[in-house]
Amino acid sequence: MKPVLLAGFFALAASAAFAQTSAPPANPKPSTPAVTTTSTPAPEAPAAGHNSFTMAQAKSRIEAAGYTNVSSLTKDKDGVWRAMASKGGTSSNVSLDYQGNVLPK
């Protein structure tokens, strides 16, 4: 009985290890890092991806980037928060992607 259980355990362990090594990398595009830093170049367009920012966090991020009067804040099908906001007396569309990039449109 013990040899059968032991053989079953090793078979399951081997299949689990194989499944882990055959999975694709988490970020298949190295040019789109998962997190931006101060040394990361600003993207030209917001990165599509699952966005975990709440509406309040998205508004705070946009305001922290120097925008005021943030309104019409909605998350689109690509996971990008979009809003109208003012900066320097000019109102424009802004976007917040899952990386935390705030971009004017």
C-alpha cells in the first residue's frame, strides 16, 4: 500500500512541476513593465490591463499628478480609468492605466 501511495505522490508532484514550467511569463511584453518608477520612460498611451485601483484611488492619483476638478471618471473595457480634469486652467481628457501612469489625451 505504501509504495502505491508514494508512487502516486511523486506522479502528482512531477505533473505540478511540469505545469509550472510550461506557463507563459506574467509580462510577455518587457516594454510594458508591471509597475512604473521615476526612471521608467512615460508611455505614449495608457497600457491596457487589469486595473485594481478603486474610483477613489484613481481620482487621488489623477489629482496627485497636478489635475483638479476631476469629473466623469469611468473605467473602460481595457481597464483604463478616463476622466475630464483641469490643469493650468485648461480642461482636458486624462487617463490612468494599471501601472499608475496619468496621461493627458
